[in-house]
Amino acid sequence: LGVPHGINLSLKQFLILSVAGCLMMVGGILLSIRFHFPQLLEIFFGTIVVLNALSHIINCIIIRGYDAGVITGVLIFIPLGVTSLIRLRNRMGWPRYTIGVAFGLVGQAILTVLAL
């Protein structure tokens, strides 16, 4: 979308990647319901969205300007992710919860490398 920092995508590329990401998330949700791991997936998604939003905030500080995604990150994704992480921390065993967070950390690391 022509941003001076970050990934420079055309509108078509952005929409294709967004639809692909949504389809993968829906597929993951359906699989998690089928194979009985929806809480683990929620921890995974919660960790990723919080880390992604924090990365946008950090990038704003580094570039001393606006970074696409920072507003939705702060207003939507941090509250959503933190709510999921807090809500499930006492409903899951610590080993399983920690595995979900670890998967989220790895997932965000992969997404960050792909975005470079």
C-alpha cells in the first residue's frame, strides 16, 4: 500500500495475503475444534496478536513516525490478545499454556522474518 517503512504491497497483493491469512486462521479454528485444542489455539493467536501489535509500536518508536497497524494493534489486538491470555491462564495447566505461548512466539518470529 505504498508505506515508506515495512512491506510495500499493492492493494491486490495485500488483499490476497489477507484472504490467505484469514483462510488459514479459519482452517486452524476448524481443526482445533475437530481435534479438541481450541484453548491452545486461542493462546497461540493471543500471543501472536499481542506481539504483532507491540512490534508495530516499537517500529513507530524506531522510525519516529506512523507505522501501519499501530492503531488497530493498540485499540483492538492488544486488548483482544491480553484478554485471551488472562482468561485462559487459570483454565489450562501451566505446561499446556506455556506451550501455546511458545508456539505463538515462534509463529510471530516466522511472520517477522517473512515480512523482512
